[in-house]
Amino acid sequence: MKLDAPFNLDPNVKVRTRFAPSPTGYLHVGGARTALYSWLYAKHNNGEFVLRIEDTDLERSTPEATAAIIEGMEWLNLPWEHGPYYQTKRFDRYNQVIDEMIEQGLAYRCYCTKDRLEELRHTQEQNKEKPRYDRHCLHDHSHSPDEPHVVRFKNPTEGSVVFDDAVRGRIEISNSELDDLIIRRTDGSPTYNFCVVVDDWDMGITHVVRGEDHINNTPRQINILKAIGAPIPTYAHVSMINGDDGQKLSKRHGAVSVMQYRDDGYLPEALINYLVRLGWGHGDQEIFSREEMINYFELDHVSKSASAFNTEKLQWLNQHYIRELPPEYVAKHLEWHYKDQGIDTSNGPALTEIVTMLAERCKTLKEMASSSRYFFEEFETFDEAAAKKHFKGNAAEALAKVKEKLTALSSWDLHSTHEAIEQTAAELEVGMGKVGMPLRVAVTGSGQSPSMDVTLVGIGRDRVLARIQRAIDFIHAQNA
Ligand code: GLU
């Protein structure tokens, strides 16, 4: 059988892996981890990565899901050298291979009616035999190809299929367990397992990294690959991800879609680092740069057992990356959240400054954007609890005095604003907090912000003075 080589594959590339999602929904974290492992294995070996969209299930596949998966892969920064390829565009090729297989006696047309097949199954069940096709049509030549038929692969009847799974070790399945698989339906469409086989061959895939839910397909696919004379890739079946309660990960446990993590304020670096550790390790190291992941990644260190998703650890990693990545980079991602929350950042501090100010305080970028709104926009009301707590006693007096001092400053910087607060406290003979806290609530609306000098400089003099006045008026109105 002849290899179709439309893909311009470099024969010098020794390792080529693929991610082959079915576009029936968003990219979920389990799929993303499989993609990451596949990608890392390729990169570790100076190989190539293929993206293939397995969209043959026309009823369940949608272009929106394809777009969502691609968006997820791009956000995670897992670029591919080849693709995206679409199986629906390759039906001619699949049919060409099927026709050749029929010609060579590797596959045969089956004209059995549904009724006959049901009867067969019934008898087999009664005799306590494993239901399987009895090859009636392999020997019966009374039909013409114009009649409705399916095409079946002539699976070997003897021996067994053995493969060394790179994660799970040696797996052996007896051929007596396998049926003569339908590879083309009555309507002429090739079936899923067959398309995968032809694609892995044509696309020069050397290592198939995929979810363990596909492990039953592997012996069938290997038999077809062998029959058509294609090389057998190495298989690596990756375990499932569970929620923290040990049940299969689902929406009930929180976000499962990769893009939901973006929306919730995670950096792709955090999610990638989280996913790489979820089922793979290198000693007890927790934080991995991309280079380190690529250098250290080996399939034989991938865990066989299911992993449990732990949102707290992901948050910890997120905060680590918010703190450690260059503020310019974090700011780019932060910008998305301001837009998402409808905050106009054109009038206020640079976003890199926001990152520097708030990196220690925020676990997510969503939180960073929402908790820094006051740097860019006026707020409607003071946080009720904060106002109650800090706008009492002689808060109005403290605010009036600090306003006077801030107004008089010749330069608006960290040092001078800090001094203004300190002097106010000294003159009123109160602790710094008695000035600082009312001031914080006055200018931010809440009881939480970075240190006051940093906050004041970030907000800017005009806004600060106007907001202090507003707070004074508010206190007077309340006491009136
Ligand atoms: N399309 C399959 C899925 O989304 C993957 C099949 C494979 O990797 O071989 O589960």
C-alpha cells in the first residue's frame, strides 16, 4: 500500500507527535494535559507536533468547538508545526486506502442485513459466546458491490496483539477478542478507528500520546496498521483527571474548560505548570520553566494512576507566576481582564505599575483588575463595613488635615506623600493608622489597598484631593 505524502514531512525528523481532539466542545483540562505531554515529548526530542481535528462525527462536531480548541491551544502557547488537519477533508484518501485493502483481500464487503446480524448476536449470546461477526460475507460471493454494504477489516484470527505502552508497560490482547471491525459504513463514510490509522500513518506519527479511554482502540488500530504495511507508532496512554473527591472531573468541581481558567484570572504559565505536574514529576520540583519541562520530560515518568485536581495548588502557582514573570508580560494578560470587566484604563497608572503594586496581594488577574478599579475610575460608594469602621471619631478632622498637607506638597511622590501622613498623625497625636485608614477608605472606597504612599501616587493628586473632600462631605452628612 502506498503512503500518501501530502504533508511535506521532513524525513530527518525522528519524533512526531499529535494532538487529535474531537471538536464536540471546548478544550478541557484533561485534553490540554494530553496535548501538553504530547507537545513536550516532541520538543524534548527535537521533533514535531501535529494538530489534527477529528471531526468525522458530523452530528457532534461544530466549527465553534474547533475554534474554541484552537483558541485554547494558542492561549496555552502549544504551537504545532503541521495542521490543523481536518479528517472531513480526507475522505477521498480514506476511501482510496479502503478500496485498495478490498483489492488486496485485507478487507471485504459485508451485505448482511441488520436482521441477520441481530439474529447472529442472539444465537451467540444464547450459546454464551462472545458476540462477533461470523465472516459470512467473506465467503459468500453472491452479492454485487452496487447493493448496500459496509466494509469490514479482516482482523487476524490467530495470535495476539502486543504493544509496549510507554506509560502503562506491556499490553497484550488476544485476536480472538477482536471483531472484524467495520471500516466503512453503508453511506460510504469511513469509521473513526480507521481514519485515525490512516492519519497516523500519512502524518508520520511516531508516538501517539492520548487519553487512556482510547486504550481499547489501540489493538484494533495496530492490526490495521500492520495489514497496510504502516509502521506502528509507540503508544502512551495517559490517565484521567479526577476532581478532589476522586470522581471524574466535571463542572461540579469548578472550571473544566481551559478558557474558563483564563476568564477566572489564571496565567497560561500557571495552568501549564499545574498540568505538567498533574501526573508527571521530576524529583520533588514544583516550579518548571518551559525549558526545564522540555529538558526533563519523559513518558516513563508519567503516572499510571488517575490524578486529582487541586485548585489551591493552581492558585499558588498562579500567584507565583504573577510575582515572578516580567510585569510587562503579566500586564498584557491583565489588560484582557480590564476589558472584560469594562474598566477603561486610559486614565491612570501604567498597567506594569499595577502589577508591581498588587502582585503580592492577588491570587488571580481577575481579582487584580477588579480590586484596582479605583486607580482608573471613580467608585460609586464606600464599602459599608470599611466606612463604618474607619469614618468615625475624628476621621473627618484627620482627613481635612492630611488633605491640607497633601495639597501643599511641591512634589507628588512616595516620600513626600508618606511624610504628609506621618506629620498629620504626629500633629494630631494619633497613630498612623488613624490617618491612614480613613484616607484609604476615602481614596479607594475600601479598607484594602497597597501601602498608602504607593496608592496615592498611583491614583494621582487631583483625584486624591477630590476624593478626600468627598469623604469629608460624606462623614459630615452622616453626622448631620
Ligand atoms: N479524537 C480523540 C479524542 O478526542 C482522540 C483520539 C486519539 O488521540 O487517537 O478523544
